[in-house]
Amino acid sequence: MKRTLIAGLACTLCLAVAVPAFATRSRTNALGAGNPATPNFIAGKVINEKELTLTDSANTYHLPQLLVKYKNSVDTDASSNYNYGRFNIRYALTDEAVLWLYGISSKWEPVATSPSLGDGAGNFAAGDPATVAGYGAGQEPTNHQLGLGFGTNLGEALRVGADLSIGGARADGTQQNLHNNTLIYFGAGLGFDLGEMNTLDFGLKIRFGSFNERVNNVDDYLPDSLISFTLLGRGEFQVHQIAKLVPYVRFRLDSRNVVGSGSVENQTGLNPNLKYGQLQDTIFQLGTDLAISPAEKVLIQPGLGFAYRGSLLQGNAIDQENPGTKQPAPGGVVEEAYVLIPYYGFAAEAKAFDWLTLRFGARQVIQQTNGNFNPPANQVKPPPNDQVPPSVESHFSTVNNWLTAGVGINLRGWSIDININPQFYNNAVFAVTGTGGVFGTDFAVTYDW
């Protein structure tokens, strides 16, 4: 009995030390076999689940109650050049409470222009609510985001956290012209320790967007509800002395509506009608990983999952506005599409030396996209045809494989994570092969104390 207890404690220690205490999104990109910013990565808005299932500071962007695990550190994270990436500052106010300051500078998320799904092969015209309504979206995307968060333990088995971020862009032009936008994210999380080995965590994200376009000092286009919310959950359950099950679920609703005020058109008498565009996205993601630590400082994490994204785009085509209503004209653009996405793969990480960690990830993604597109009425054919083109149906499937690799370097409190460019191994050193290429696609630098 005593030997069994000692073995169990030793294996638990292995799991605890297999993953660095402070890590980054660059690490999850290397182990997750992809970057969620890649446009075609699992149909766009479906996240890299390794940001949830790996024990990593990147978890806090989804579950802020986990801040209490990552005290006293600073980092620049997932940076590919000097004007892309994010920074994090975490400071322990007490042993049970952490304050978090972060900033994002990138093509983070647009306020109004969110592309519809399309079919992945260009067989019908994917669009977004802004372009359907005719709005130029002059300052998209929001690329200066500043956030503040807080996480704390309430007792021995309960964790809570919250964060708030705001960003925007503004451009004043000539003749009292103005383009600006604002994006606000609020997040909250609640976590439970179920005994000494198991945990449950839940998170909520709410997004509000707004913009304004003024021409000759008069409103031209305005937002009409730009909002989304996300619910997600994650568990960690010990199923063996060297393994734990990490299931997760995520659900998101996203609605973006753009409307023309009609003010400018009324002044000139050109067109008093409203132009309107709407996009509704529904995203569901479900899966599980199995985190295995067969030896000290070694992690093998296979996983599988399923995702769904449904997309509905509708609005008034140019010159086909519907008078006096915020609804699509009879000949307005209507696009309905959905994609089914099963995926599976694994991540592996091991310390080659005390200062060097090697990583790689692999996954296969199957995407089955189905869609229907009704062309606008202004595409009516001239006589003798005199008819609207028929609606276009599209069914498209593809299978993608992703392979990634990375390294982690740890020296005297400093950590450097590099998501290595997969082509580097083919191109190698330019002086030897004569073939150029970058070494890493993104990197992160962390200091903890």
C-alpha cells in the first residue's frame, strides 16, 4: 500500500512538472499543429483547442480564473514581427490573487467586416454585412487592444476571474468626414477543484462592437447590433496514474448588422432607402484530449474533436434597397452555409536538456462545406431571358494535414518559445542549400520571478 501511494505521488509530480509553469500561445501553436489566425485553419473562427487543453498561460484568455496559476511574469507572445503580437503582465497581489494587464497589437478582430462562410472553393460569392450594405469599413480591423484582468481563489476549491479589454481606431478626413470603431470584450470565469486531482472550469465571453461613418458631418452608416457571446467549459480528470482526460466544449453566437442611415442620400435626393447587411454565425466545438506523462518532463497529448459553423448572410444588394425597412429586399443577397469539421491529432513535448524542450504537433482536419447562395435582383438578365439567375448550391469537402514543431529555451528565469517554420527543415541553412526561408513563424519571450 505504501509503495502504491509513493508511486502515485511520483506520477502526479511527473504530470505537474511535465509542462512549464509559464508558457505561451507560441507554444500552443507549435503543439496544436496550426495557428488560429490562419484563415483556412478549421473554418476560420474555430479556435486551436490546445489553448484550452494544454496547461498553459494562454488558457487565461478564455478562462481568466486560471490566472492564479501564473503569478509574477511578463511576456511578449505570439509575435511574428515588431507590430504583431500581444504582451502580458501578471502580478501577484497576494498568494491567492493575481492582477493581469495585457495588450494586443495585430489584426485581432474586425468590428463590422466578418466574412461569411462561403464554400471554401469560391463557387458562390462569400461576403460580409458591411460590403453587402455598402459600408466601406474604413478603419477595419481594430488593432490596438488594451485589457485588464483579475483572478483569485475563494477558499480551497473555488476560483473566479474576470477581464475587460477595449480597443478602437479613428480617422478624421477632410470635409468633416470620420471613420472610427470600438470593440469591447468582457470575460468571466468560474472554476472548481473536485478533490485533489480533478477540476472543472467554465468561461463566458461577451463582445460589443460599434462604429461610425460620417460624410460631410452627417451620419452615413451606423451599427445595428454588433454583439457576440461565447460559453465554454473544460475539465481535467485523472484516469490513470500517468494520464488525465481533458474534455472541452465551446459555443458561440455572433451577430453583426450594418445599416445605412439614409441621411446623406436624403440630402442629395439620390436615394432615400435604407441599405442593410446582416451576418449571423453559430459555432459549436466539442472534443477531448488525453494528457499522458510516461516519464518525467515528457508529455504526449493525443486528442480528437468535432466542430460546426453555420453562417447566414443577408442584406440589400447595391441599388436594390428596400424602402423604409431594415430587412433585405425581395432580391437581396441571401447566403446560407454550414461546415462540419471532425479533427484529430496529437502533441508531444519533452526536455532534451534542462534548458531545452523539443515540441511537435500533428493533426488531420476534414471539412465538409455545404452552401446555398441567392443572387441579388440586380443581376436579372435582360430580355429575352428576363429572369433572376437561379440559386447556387455548393458542396465541397477537403482533408488537410498540418505538421508543426517548436522549441523552448529556459535560462535563469527566461523562457523563449519558437514555433518553427515547417519549411525550415526542408530549406535548412541558406549558405548550404541556397534556399531561403524564415526559421520561426512566431515566438514568445517570458520572464518570471
